[in-house]
Amino acid sequence: ADALQQTSANPPDLNVLEGYGSDPRTVDNLVDGVNCTCDDLNVWLAPFTQGKPNEVAIDMGQMTEISMLRIWNYNKSRVHADRGARHVEVYLDEACIFCGEISCAPGNLVDAEEK
């Protein structure tokens, strides 16, 4: 199955905002296979509105066994480390399997490898 077709987000990316339209930090980057990065071509960034959740959905298309889920937070630079997620809820088949805080990314590749 095509991971890109199975992945969606709401809001999808910054391109929904006025003044954007070709920002490369799109949701398809979540499944491009490049995880530990500071490169805009391999990260996802979406606008945040206080009180409204940002949502990512991955539909596996069939019964799939998952042994681990690793979340790489937004890691462009130390200056932008606060752009990542903080409070996260993860659902599997509509059942909450994680609800809590995740760590900020370090903003560099060396320290990211150690987390």
C-alpha cells in the first residue's frame, strides 16, 4: 500500500495559510523514510490554533500489527525547537493508547540520535 495515500493531516500544512503555497514541510514528509533530520524537505509543519487540535491520520488499509511507534518532533534548529508538538494523544482503532507530553527536539542531528 502507498503510505502517502494513507496519510492525512488537519490542518495539512502551512500552505493553507495566506501567503503560502509552496512550503515543502508537508504531511507526506512524515512517511518519506527520512526521520532524523533538520531539512525542511523532510519535515512536516502545520499551523497551530489555540484550542484546536492538529491531527494526523494513517490508515493502514488492512489489519496490521504494530510493535512500536516512534515520534520524531520538529527538529529544524534550536531556535525553532518550540514549534514541535508537546501534548500528544495517539489512537489505535479509536482507542487511546497514549496521552501525554513528548520531548522537544534538540534542534540538531547529533543530540537527536541520542534521544
